[in-house]
Amino acid sequence: MVNSATVELVVSAVKVFIVVNVILLMVMVMILAERRISAFIQDRYGPNRVGPFGILQPIADGIKFLFKEDVIPYHVDRFLYLLAPAVILVPSLMTFAIVPFGSSFSFYWGDTPVHVRLQIADLNIGILYFVGIASLAVYGLVIGGYASNNKYSMFGGLRSSAQMISYEIPMGLAIVSVVMLTGSLRLSDIVADQQHMWNVVRQPLGFLIFLVAAFAETNRLPFDLPEAEQELVGGYHTEYSSMKFSAFFIAEYANMITSSALITTLFFGGYHVPFGILEALNLPVAWEVVVHVLSFSIKTAFFLFVYLWVRWTLPRFRYDQLMNLGWKSLLPLSLVNVVLTGIGIAIF
Amino acid sequence: MVATALFYIFAAIATAGAIMVVAQRNPVYSALYLVLTLFALAGEYVLLMAHFIAIVHVAVYAGAIVVLFLFVIMLLNVRLEERAPDAFRYMIYAGLPMAAILFVEMGYFAFRGFQQAMVQGTRVGLVESIGRALFSQYVLPFEVASILLLVAMIGALYLSKRKLEIVAFKRPRSKKERLKVMMYEEEH
Amino acid sequence: MLVEYIPILVILAMALIVAAGILVLTHIVNPRIRNPIKLTTYESGIEPQMEARLRYPIRFYVVAMMFILFDVEVIFMYPWAVVYKQFLSQGWFIFWEMIIFLAILFAGYIYLYRRGGFQWE
């Protein structure tokens, strides 16, 4: 008989190890996809020399980052300068913990039954965990900007943090309207609630608000003001080089992956397969788990593609337009959405 | 067992962080140590089963209020803490007795709490119980909280008003306002 | 119930390892060839003027302040959203509670809007 706490610890350690590595792998895939898809959209080839179809390009990029010179300028605040990449990386890797990426399965370890839920932590505060941890990402930007002691970095850091906090409110309100439908903060409940009808049908406005806010939160085009190359050189990471520079990008892509996964979970039924196809197929239980994970991955991959698609389609916002959109349009709109949801639930 | 060990670890981090907040001379560092302290406290809340309070602690205090602190530090360009002017020299004589009284008070209540049973396994801090209490028994305080937020909103605007005044009249609605805008523009 | 939070500690440890790993790896592997020009502030090739830590517009303060206020508002809405369906069985009371709360705040929002609190030059 194995101690249940030990089982929990080992199972969660295995899950965490796999998930974090998959995220890091996906970051590499995304870097390649970004370059290939942008090339496709702009009708060019993109990197296609390293390995077949250029699939080894991310590895080449990684090696290049490792052998680039590590410059720590002498006007920086050394401790904070080194702290910033770590501070930005940790929350971005932690937020994925609450996303259910599949259903659950059981097996025997010796003679102890082990139930594995394909979700790192099914917390009772669920989605609030994401809200809380994601709000900590601001520190990486502010510290990075401040420590660099460079005007571009400072402006980039302040701008991006103001942008992030502005869009956190509409995002939170969009989440509130989803929570109202389910009556629970647990993501497993939210997913179970969508077995027959996806939330996007009941919350089209909420979905749009969440999508826009997610773009702004991850500092992606059309909201990539903090690193607007033409005016700010590189924003808060101007003074960074080598692997420290890459840490900012790993964090950005990891945030994109988590955002896409959350859009899938909150509005597109999570790992459920639509139209009762899975029930019709009548697969063995083990295969159902695989299909669930696959369904989740396909939906998430689609939203990752949307990220790239939007980036290479829309021009950048001006900063005042960005703030106006957040405070003057999205905020009242999301409040209206919450009230409408309340009326809707009360009537039906 | 593990919970007790975690309690002491979090407590140690929180105390060390709090001391560093006061001991640091660079205000940016102080703010960051404050975040560390708040994090450790959130850990303690989780141990007390107050999960909602814990995450609110992270989201509001660490995620919003300290961000404001950092902004203000940066906006004002506060450098190393300057020596307190002479006016504050006698503060120590008022401060020390106050601190002593506070310690005795806290010690007394901690001791009394220790004698009574520890609060354990309550469901008070879960989001559902908070929702139930807040929207039935404590409706009035909840509504009053919104007025508090309203006052804070207006206060924040007032503090930063000087420049805003001109913006408010961006589309002047009367002759008097138009005149005001023109005068302002001439001044600057 | 506490068991639920064990994985959070595990993923925190993992994230810290990755972050520390990157920093340490940089320190060990990446080459470093110093020269004074390379170590100065990046200013697109122009001699840097003044320190970067200037004073910044008060706008950022206003935004951060507004963020705190609305953040607290949203935090209040989470427990409300969780119990909303259960309380609805006792009538519309729960709905109007939040409407009053929002109306008071929205009055402040409109005041701010009219006074240009959200105006970004």
C-alpha cells in the first residue's frame, strides 16, 4: 500500500514535468510557426534551410542564443536586471496549472488505485488562480524597464504595465459572466457544463471581450505597443542579450499558449468533442482520453494560429487608441455583458 | 505535519520580507520585498483554508496595490531614501511606546487565541461561503463599499486634476469654456 | 483540500528551476568580451543624455488607481457570480443587489469619463 499523499506528489510531479516541457516545446514550435506563417501570409518562403522544411530552425535559434555574448551594461541595477527575466518567466509557466487538458483515467500502482486527472491542479478557486498569477507578470516588465536604466526600456515597461492592468478589468468581467453560467470557479465544472453547448453560444460578447483582452495581456500585435520597434527600439528588453533576452520571448509565447488554452476551456468546451461525435464512435475508454486530449490540442492550436494570423493582418494601435479601447469601450461593454447575462439566467 | 512545516516556512519568509521592506534604502526594493511578504501571507491563508482570501491577497495586493506603489516610486523618481529631517527626530519617543503597546496587545490576543482551539477546517474563507454571507447578511456593508470605491475614484481624479481640467473642456460647450481653453493654451 | 494545492508548489518549484536554469546557463556558457562602449546605454548610437529615471506623466498613476478600484469591484463580483444561480430561487433580490453596487460605481465612471479621467493625450 502506497501512501496517498506520496501518490499525489509523484503524480503531480510527473504531470508538472510533462506539462512544462510540452509548453517549452510548444514555444519552439510557435517560434517556427510564427516565422513560417508570417512568410506564408506575406508570400515569401521563410526559414527553410535548417533541416527538412526548416523544422530545426528553433534549435538553431536556441543555440545561437546560447552563444551570443552576455552583456550586462554597467549602468543597470544588477540584481533587479537579473531578477526581471526570472520574474516574468515564473508566472507564465505557472498559469497553465489550472487548465484541464483532458478527462481522467485510472490505473493500479502495485495494488493502489491511482486516479489521474489530466489537469495539474483542480483548485476550488480555479479561474481566480489564473487572474491572480497572471497579474504578477506586470512585475517582470516594470522591473526590467526600471533596472535597465534606459529611456526606451523605462517607457516600454511603464507602457506595457499600464496596458496590461487596463485590460485585466474587462478580462475579469468576461470571466465573471462565464462563472455566472456555471456557478463555480472550478475549471473542471466549467468544462463539464459545456458538454452539450459551448459557452461561446451563450456568451458571444464575453468571448470577444476575452479574446481582445487576451491579446492585450500577452502584448501581441495589434497591442504590442511596449515593443513598438519603430519608436521604442525593443521596449523593456532593449538592454537584454543572449538567453536573458530569450527568456522574455519564452514568457510571451508561454502566455499565448495559456491564453489560447483558456479561451478553449472557457468558451469552446475544453476537451469535449462537439456534436456527440465521440459518443457515436463508441471507442474504448483509453482511446476516449486520447481523443479528449487531441480535441483540446486542436482547439488550442487553432487559437494560437489566430494569434499569428491577427499579428500579420492588423496594424498596430496608437497608444491613446489602445487606452480608449480598454477603458471607454471594453469596460462598459463587459459590464453590460454581465448585467445581460444576469437577466438572461434569471429569465431562462 | 507538512502543514505545520509549511506554516513556519511561510511565516519565516513573511517576517524576513517585512524586515527587508523597512531595512532597504531603495524604495523599489522595498516594494518588491513587500510582494514577497504578501505572497508568503497568501500561503498562510491557503493553510487556513481561506482560499478565496488567499487569491484575493495575491490579485489585489500583490497584483494591483504594489503595482501602484511602484508606479508612484517611478513617477516621482524617488531615489535612495533621504535622511529624515530634524522635525522627525523626536518621533522616536512617540513611536517606541506605541510599538510596545502594539506588541503587548498582539501578544495578548495571540496568547488568548492559543489557549482557545485553533481555527481549523472551517469553510469560512471559501468563495461560496463568502458569497452566501456577503449577499444575504452583509448586504449593507457591501453596498457601502461601492460608495467607498466611488469616493476613492473621485479622489484620485482630484489629485491629478491640474492637467485634466483642460482635457475636460476639450470640446468646449459654452463661450466661457472656450475662453478658458484659449487662455490655458496661451499660458503653455 | 490542502492536497489540491500540492501541485501548485510543485509547478512553482519547476518554474523556478527553469528560470534559474536559464540565468545560470547564461552565466556559464555565454561568452563575454567587455569593452566600455558595449557596456553603455543603448541609445541607437547617440551619446546618452541624462539618466533614464526621469519623472513620468501622472497619467500612469491615474490608470493604476482606476485599476485598483475596478479590480476590487471585479473581485466582489466573483462570489456574487458563484452564488447567483442558487440565490435566484429566492427571487430577483440578488440581481438588484449587484445592480445597485454597479450603478453607484458607474456613476463614478461617468463622472470620470466626463472629466476626462480616461483621456490619454
